[in-house]
Amino acid sequence: MLRSSTPDQMYSLVHDITASSEPVTEDASFFAIKESRRRMLSLGQMDKKHATPTAEPNLLIPASKAIPENSETNRSSFVVRLDNIPWKLTHHDVMSWLPKPVEKLLPSSDTVAQSVHIPIDVVSGKTSNCCFVECRDKEQAMRLVRHRNNARLLGRPVSLILTNHDDLLNEIFPFRLVSPRKDEEHCIYFTPGILMHLVQLLRSGSPQLKGPAKVVDLTTSMIRLVPARLNERLRTVLFGRVKEIICTCILAPRELVGIHESLNRLLLASSTCACFTVAQRIDILDSARQALNTIAPQH
């Protein structure tokens, strides 16, 4: 089901993530990652030799900006739920269907890598019967409902309602267990087994999975929505699986269909994930660079 993207696509992807204005060439892309890493090290006051953070500010790409913890960037209160969606629905389908201008409707793509969330079953790959759109503010959320409620999406009438962040979290993390103290550090959002199933689904596919991009998009939704104070063990597992998924997307040996934009969003979301440390974000960029390096001779 998967095959590695062409070097041109991968160089372009890393070029986008590191916000470089250099031409998209092998040297320029690798330089862009190196420069982004250097700036993150400097801003995070990290030891360059051991890459151990002494301070962990929340970083955006570009690294000169910061994400305030628990800000609207991380948790939008203006969520619209779409019910009765087609199983083959993709991120691109929803974005094309949204009322224009989309830039006014959604949070800035510079701060929110993915505003459309389409849950799937991590074992079967089956798409849920609902999806969610995070909106810029309440006015835009109401505009979306007003203009698209009961409209047809890929031939099916969909119903739209204003909902809340918890509803979104419950669909993206169906096994979420909330701490009685409502302390995010003690909440369970997923298990290591769920993430393992996600990787297996990407690699092997399933009859009910409507394309590998859906796995990548769900991964992006997870790291977009996971709290900053995630349990340390789960953070480590999530970080490892995200790296594995990114490298699989770049290096997979079989046909890769429509995954380039999804991988682009995943890399950006990984670089801005509230729960990852600065060192982990740098590691993700380095892993992408190393994966690119293995396909560079084909360029």
C-alpha cells in the first residue's frame, strides 16, 4: 500500500516544515533543518553536545515563536461536529467543501497544523460516522453550521452541530480515562497497544482502510490534541511511534498514495506538539533528515 515519496516531494516537505526561503534542493533542505535545529537549541537553552534541555519553552515553527500552554492554539473551544459522513471522506474533501474563505473560518495553519479531524478505528481502519472541524472563533463556527448543515458531502447529507472539546477528544481517544482529580498528567489518552495498532495499520493496511493518509491524519490529530502534561511514559511511547510513522512514510517500499500533504501536516504538528520536549522535537527533525539522506542518492 505504501511506497516512498520521490526525493523532490520529500525535500519540498522538509523545506516547508523548516520555513526556509531557500530553493528546494538537497543542500538547501538539509541546511534548513540544520538551521531550524540550531535555532531551537539556542531558544531552548540546550546543551548542544548532549541535546538535554535546561528549559522547555513551547515552540512553533518558525522557532522564534512560542505556544502559550493551554492557549487557544492548543485547545479550541469552537468545534463543529459533522455526522453521517461517508467512510471514504478525506481531509482534502472536507477542506474543499467548507465555505469560503477557509482562511477566515479555521485557525491559522501557521499555529494549528490540522483543524479537520476524522476518527478511524485503529484496528480495522474503518472511518467513524462523524468528523470534527476546529474553527477560529464562535462566530465562524456558527457560520459553518449555518451554511453547511444538511448540505451534501460526497453525495451524503451531513448534519452539523456546535459541540465541545471533550466530544472531540472522546472520538479521537476512545479509550480516554479522565482522572478523578481532572489532572491531565494522570489521565490516560491511549495505550501503547493502540499506537502499535496504528503503525501496523499504516504498514499493512486493511480492507476497511480508505488509504494510508487516514492513518497519518489520525496521528496528526492525536499529537495536535494531546495535553501538554501527558503522562511521561505515554509521552515517550507516543514520541517513538510518531518517529516510526514518519520514517515509514518516507522510506516505505510500496505505492504511497496521496500521503504527501498528510505527512507535511504530521511533521508540522510534531514540531509544535505541546507534550513533546524541545529535544524530542529536534529529534523528529533529525530523523526526517536522516531518512531523507538515505534516499538522496536517488535524486
